[in-house]
Amino acid sequence: MKKCFLFLLLTVLMQRAMAQTPSTWTSADIYQGLQKLNVLGTVLYVAAHPDDENTRLITYFAKDKLYRTGYLSLTRGDGGQNLIGDEQGVELGLIRTQELLAARRIDGGEQFFSRAYDFGFSKNPEETFTKWDKEKILADVVWVIRRFRPDVIITRFPTTGEGGHGHHTASAILANEAFTAAADPKRFPEQLKYVQPWQATRILFNSFNFGGTNTQDDTQFKLDVGGFNPLLGKSYGEIAAESRSQHKSQGFGVPASRGESFERFKTTGGKAPVNDLLDNIDASWNKIKGGAAISNEVEALIRSFDLRHPEQSVKGLVQLYKNISGLPEGYWKEQKLKETAQLIQQCAGLFAEATTASQFGVQTGTMRVNFIFNNRLGADAVLEKIALNGFDTVFAQRMVANQNINFTRNFVIPATKPVTQPYWLANKMEEGYFNVKDQLLIGQPDVSPAYEAMATVKIGGQSLNLTLPVKYKFTDPVKGELYEPFVVLPPVELNFVNENNLWVNDTVTKVWTHFKTNLNDSAEYAMSLQHTADWWFSKDRFAYGTANNPSDYFAPEVRPLKKGNSEQVLLQARGKNGVTYDRYSRSIQYPHIPYIVYYKDATARLVSLDLKTVNKRIGYIVGAGDKVPAALEQMGYEVTLLTEKEMARNDLARFDAILTGVRAYNTNEWLNQYYDKLMEYVNNGGNLIVQYNTSTNIGPVRARIGPYPFDISRTRVTREDAPVTVLKPDHPVLNFPNKITQEDFKGWIQERSIYHGVNWDKNFETILTMNDPGERPDEGSLLVARYGKGYFTYTGLVFFRELPAGVPGAYRLLANLIALNGKKAF
């Protein structure tokens, strides 16, 4: 009983990432839910990243076969590029987590994650496992299998490497090893306190034919997943397209598909299927002692269901709930009790919510919660009890048909209440994985709600417990009524205005700090800057408070005492109560996902640069989003962002150099219109620097990028410490105004270079060569050509990663590229 209860608790935790708006079902949804009551089958899909999943297949399993269907993405997609903004790393992972949850709300699947961090592209699983800690991530896959208990496991990629990305192959290796390990009580026995060993019947590879790689053949099991569902009014291809199009940060909007669509599968463990993926698996109530009677009862409910009056099914569902409760304890008993309780609530048309009028609450402050209950279809219902944050009251109030029960309560938020933080970011992470210490949290897709109210409602004589996440509800003048997560903040936040602070040639620079009190009180705090003796601060201790410092900002002067030094400095505040604060909140807002709030340490990089710059006026054509413009300004350049309108009305000759952002040619179709203008600018003495693009296509046509032809390949150097060989040591790129040495290629993060040039014209010069272990040296990371009086450069070097990370050599090398058309001042 204890393990079943814990499993139900885990199931609830896994499904907390619901849409912010309260869920309501149509009669068609309810009818399909009734049908699902008689299906006791599970399928788990496993891959490496957001967007790896086969949404059409997940839709087919969840919406047609009505299996309990899950997708385990080993990572949150932290290492990719961002098409909609400048978030990178864990911030991008937060966005893609919500995009995956949005996709699952559409296709009907459930979402899980391991602790693995997407550290960027890797070329083989051996490299991947040097960072992931294979045993830890394998434990996570085993944990998800043991608690989800899939009959069938499907991998997106094979173990033999055709998936290309090392993470892809690693995901298949881990899934196949976990297929066996999950059934072995000797493997990860610490998990058995909560779950039991589980042996799936088979594991298969969902073969594919795309990207020039065909892993399919006629011997593989074939399944048509392209059907049309009249209850939903859509084909599974149409639903899947809507689901996949939620991956907006990757630009993966896809057209809807209709008509038959076959998927193929190769069995890699267990007995191969012949007629159905769940061959030899009983997905009916017959697998449960006493289940035959339950199946007949469900069939009767389906036959008698009235789409116009779903409330008439409440009585039968309540009886079904009682009968299922009498079955022996087990996985499916708990799962079907949960499904039946949800159907009772939806058939009754019961509306229940707990909301606030403020998005934020503060530790030691208060929150005002509004409760609303409505028995919209007039079922026999009584509101019995509500509990929240120590408030626990008995109502015994009959719920009259379609009449609201409203009331409001104020609650104190204790000082001990944790701030609302994604659990995987709560502890300092390792290089290749998040450090999650609570076993019950592993796999959970989203942050837990800050507060949940528990309401007990008796419907048809059966008491049901409802969990109501407290949400922030407001009315947008354009979008109407909206719901967002309610967030708990600390009383004090503090941060540096700039995450990167540069010192060029040992100058004295002010480092701006910001203090914010969320309680608007006049308390005093002792502030301190924690740094080493390698830096001189004019003041590293000061007080904040209404009397001492009326401004929220403080800016001590800082100077490096050692050339080329860099470190992180920490800002702390200590109140009279002895509590130390050293974090600040960051918010991410996009219209397609819920608001995201998380906390970062109040740290900043101090970077001392031996840097010379030539040329000052920079035009920057924004691409898919990066932080290079801000870095250029810190280097002392004057930066003008060039949109389509700015390109049209500006005389480009006013710019000493023009840079295009990452993927600018892939995302801005209008750039082709300005090819002649840009080439004229270069020909007359300008300097055009094009950062990486993913292809030479721009929209439906070929992009015109450089003055001479070249192509863009998929070649990349993923080892951030890969050796760099200089081909032309006397070239200006390596000598003016900064002398570039091997020291400048130290300390790089994640990777060296991506999407190299290939098939370049003879007018291009190659400056560097680099390669990952076991591969041939490649010269396509930096292509430079003279054109008329000016210069054109294409580079895959990942400045967009290195500059925000404060890598000194990246600043110096970029300054040299910008100076290519400058006058030498030796």
C-alpha cells in the first residue's frame, strides 16, 4: 500500500506542468477518457533533447490507442541555439522545458527528464559520457522506467551512431541498458524504497529516413499512425504538427500532415512484435484480479454516455470509483482511480481554483488567496474541506447548481518558505549534469507550485481530494483573462548590473551593484563584496538602508592588480536577523509559455584584458539572438543595431565594421535584398564579418552572403580545448592590433567553432586549422577575403558563447577582425 501511494504521489508530481488556465474538457474529451479507462497499457519514448521526440507517434499512442504515453528527454536542450531571444545555457533549457510541456498538453503524452545537461554538440557517446557521468544518468532512466512501468520502450535513435549527435547515441545506449537494469533488484537498490523492479516486454528503435541517413528496411515492423480521429476532428499528423510547432525557440514550426503515415521499428530487446507493438501484452482489465467486472462496468458507462448531459454519468462513475477501490493494491488501481476521479470532476462540470491578484509573494510577507468553486452542471456535490498553509476549515456546504462559492483568506508567508526555484537549479551543477539530491524529484518535468490548496468535495456521496495550485490571475487588455505561476521571492535581492565587467589595459572601472527590497521596508543591511587580493576595490563593504543609501545602486571603483586576471566576485547582504542574501531573480517571458522565474547567484565576472581596438563605429545586423552587441559596447565600440528599416535608410559608409548575428541569413529573408548594398560597402573599404549560419539558404532561396562563393557545412569542433594551429602567422587577423597566441585559445567553453565554411573560392584565405580528436584538421572556421578596398570574413568561431563567458582571447581575436580595414599604428 505504501509503495502504491508513493507511486500515485510521483504520478501527481510528474503531471504538475499543466496549462496555467484551469483544465476543462469537452464531452468528446470525456468520452475518450471513458474509453481510456479500459486501456491498461504504457509506452515510453526515449531520446536526448527537446524536439527529438516523434510527436506523431506519441499522438497516435495517446489519442488513438489510449495508452499511457511518456517521453523521457534526457536533457532540457540547454546547449542549443535560440531563435527567439538571447537566452543561452540553463535559461534556454528553462524555455525548452516549457515548450516540451506545451507540446505534451497538445499530443497527450507525459513529460520526463533526467539530470543530464545539454553541454552542446558531441560527436560520439564516449565524449558524451565523459561529462554526463553514465552511471548517474543510467540511474535516472531506470528510475523513470520503474515508476512509469512501460510495457514497451521506444528509442528515437540507434545505438550504432546513425543519429549523428553523441547525445542521441548515448540516449539509445542508456535506454537499452536500463531495459535490463530496471528489472534487476541489484541495480540501484536505493530506489526500491519507493518503487519496484520492472521489466518492460520489449524495447525497439523507431527507425528513420531523413538528413541523408536511412535506417529503415522492409524487415522492420511497420505501423500506420496517420489516421483521423473524428472525436477530435483532426488527424494525428495535424495534432502532431501543432505539438511540434511548440518548439519555437528552435524554429520547428511544421505543416500539418494528413493521410497514411508509416513508422518502422527494429526490436533491440525482448521478443519482436508481429501484429502490434504490444503483442503478447495484456492491456485490458484481465491482468487485474477482479478486473473483468470493472471492464464491463466501464463499457456500460461508455454506452450510456450522453454528450449533452455528461453529469448523468457521475453516479455510475462514483460507483466505479468505489469498485476500483476494492481491488488489490497495485499500479493500475492507483492510476485508474486517478483517471476516474478526474472524469467525475469533469462530468460534474466542477470548477475550482485558488488564485491571487499579485504574481509575487515575499518571505515574511502576506498573500491574499481567492477561492472559487462552482458546480456548473448541478451534480450532487458538497464542499467539505479546504486546507492551505496551515489554514484548515470544514465547510459541509452544499454546492447549488451553477452558483459560485467565493471566499478570500490572507496568509503569512513564513521566512522558511523556499523561494520558487526550478529544483534542478537549486544546487550547484556539475559540468555535465544537474545536482539533484532528492530522489523523488528526479524526472519531474517542472518546478513545483509555490503553494497548493487541498480541497475535499463529496460528489455523489464519494469524497474526492482536489489539488489546486495557487496561481496568479489577471486580465490583459488584449488577451483577456490569463493565469501565470505564483512566485515566492526573498525579502532582498541583489545583483551586478553587468554580469561581465571588463578592464582594458588595467584601467580603473566602476562596478555597479544593485540592491532591491521586495518588502519596501527600511531595514538596514550590511553589504559586502567577496573577492581575492588580486583586485583593488575602493570600497568592498557598505550599508544599505533608507538612511544610509537612498539609491538602490552602489558603484565602487575597481582595478586589477595582476594583468590578464579574471575571477568571479560575489555580492552579499546580511540583515540584523543574521540572514544572508546573495541571489537575485531572473524572469523569462514569451507569449507561448508560462512566465519563468528563477534565481541566480549575485556574482559577476571581473575580466582584465590586454586589449587594443581600432575602429569604433559598429553596425550589427541582429540574427537569432545573442549577446555579442553588449560585449562590443563593453569593449568600447559604438554599436548600432541594423534592422531592415535601418539598413534601408543608413549610409553604410558611416560604419567602420558591420557584423551579422548568428544565423542572421537564415532568419532574415530581407537580407538578400541588401546584398548589393553590403558588397558595395565592402568594395569601398568596409569590413563585413558574418558569424555562423546553419546553411547557405535564406527562406526558400539561396542566400547571397559573400563577394566570392562558398558553402556552409555541418562541420564543427566540439571540444572547447581542441588544439588550434595557425596557418598564416603573419596575417593581420593574428597581429593587429593584438598579437594572438595560443594563450588566447585557452579557457574557451562548450565548443570551438560550428558550421564551417566549405568549397570556398580561391580568393579566401584560411587562417586557422582545428579538429576534434580522431578527425582531420579543418580550415573552414575562419575565412577572410579582400574585396576591393575592404574585407569580408565568414567565421564559425563561437563568439556568441565565449564573449558572455568572459573569455579574454575571444575579445582580442574579435577586435582584430573588426580592425582588418583599419590603419596600422605600429
